Amino acid sequence: MESFWSSSKLLKHWPGFVLGLLLTLTIKYLQNYRKRRPQDMLIDGAEDVAVEFPLAVDNGAELQPALEEKPHVPFVPGHNLNPDGARRFYELVRDRRSVRAFNATLKPPIEVLEDCIRSAGTAPSGAHTEPWTFCVVEQLALRQAVREIVEHEEHINYSARMQKQWVTDLRPLQTNAYKPYLTDAPYLVLIFKQTHGTTTDGRKKQHYYNEISTSIAAGILLCALQAAGLCSLVTTPLNCGPALRRLLDRPPNEKLLILLAVGYAAEDCKVPDLERKALQQIMVKY
């Protein structure tokens, strides 16, 4: 009997049998989980709103689009910068730089910023849902509160949350947890993406591709600010979104995407001597 147990293949290869059993059970669990939710699909940019596609309409009710149905009208070409519009626009945006030193005493008219945000609001969006909110913070006390929240979280980010390589990669840009531009810049623009909205009749309106759509709007805003002669800084403060949303009393369906500092550069402002990629590095022809 003792010789039987010592020569048993089962005892010799038990780790392989156990591993195989666990793998089989895991695959079976995943298959059963997928079968339980065959109709759920998470749309990009809607991290906490699952979009369901039912196989049949409940109670025979007809689905209605969130967007009001209107007749299509003839396309009318808009204004352009021609002749050489593309080159002129490139020369305009080529000179844009991220500025971290702002003139604390020189303030552009609010009407200029409003026109820039109007431009951002012309961006395309998924199903024309326009899933963005631009919060302009002008009051010094509120800008100070924003700075306190951001610097508190950034101290933790730089010391604990961010990987050492990330911190090292930021060193040539001379960024750190100290953010004086948040109070020196006369305006802060907090750009929120809306994960969903509400129709005029109170129905929940899904915002498709809300993060992509809001990012496109933010890009247009940057170009408009440059065209208006204003300087800006794009920031994405890590772990600050919930606190800033509460500070500005924004609804739960809004998530902070970008925080912009906007104003004029300080007289002694310096920026890194950077080079952008050549066209051949970013464009592929077919």
C-alpha cells in the first residue's frame, strides 16, 4: 500500500490537476456572467451609466429620440480665413504655449472669454447632446478655494500616488505640487463632461461619447483663447474632481475633465524650449 501511494501519479502531479480545475471553474463563471447580461453595453465616456438595448419595447410604447425632430435645411458654408486659411490658422495656433506664470493685475474683459466659450459650444457631439458645462471662476475667494483643494491633492499625488517615472518625466517641465497660477490667473475655467442629461419632458437623456465630445470642445476653446490673445494652461488635477464639483455645487452627472487657467502671461514668464513633432511624424498618407 505504501509503495502504491509513493508511485501514484495523482500525488506526483496534484498541482497541475488543481490548477486545471481552477482554470475550468473560472472559465465557466465568466461564461455564465456574460449570459446573465447579454443586453448591457457601456458607451465610451459614460463610466457610470450603462446603456441598455432591450430586445422589445415595454408596453408597446414607441421610443422617442431625445433630440427634437426637425426638418433638414440646405447647408450654407461658413466664414473662412482664405486665401491661405489653413496656413494662417497653423501660424496662429503654432505659437500657443502652456503658461504657468500669469499677470495677477491684468484682467481681460469677461466678454472676450464668453465669446471664446461660445466658440467651444459649436463643437460636434454624439447625437448632438452637447454634453459639456464650462464653469468660469472669477472670484478670488473661490479661486483660492480651488487652489487649496488642488494643492492638497497634488502633494499626495507627487509624494505617493504618482509613480516615480511619472514624476521624473515631469521634471524638465518644472512642475510640482505648488500651483500659484490658480490664484494669479484672473479666470479659471473648469470644464465638466455630462454623463447624461434630462429631456424637456423629464426623461433621462444618454450622452454618447461625452468625454470625446467635451475634449473636442476644449480644443476649440484653446484655439479661441489663442486667437483672442489670451494665455492658458491645461491641467487635469488628479483626484480633485469630486471636491471641485462639490465646491461649485455641480450635479452628480457632471465629472471634471479639464481645469484651465486663463489670463495674460507675466512679464517674466518663461516656458520650456520645446520642439513639436514634424508633420512626417504625425501624419501617414495612404
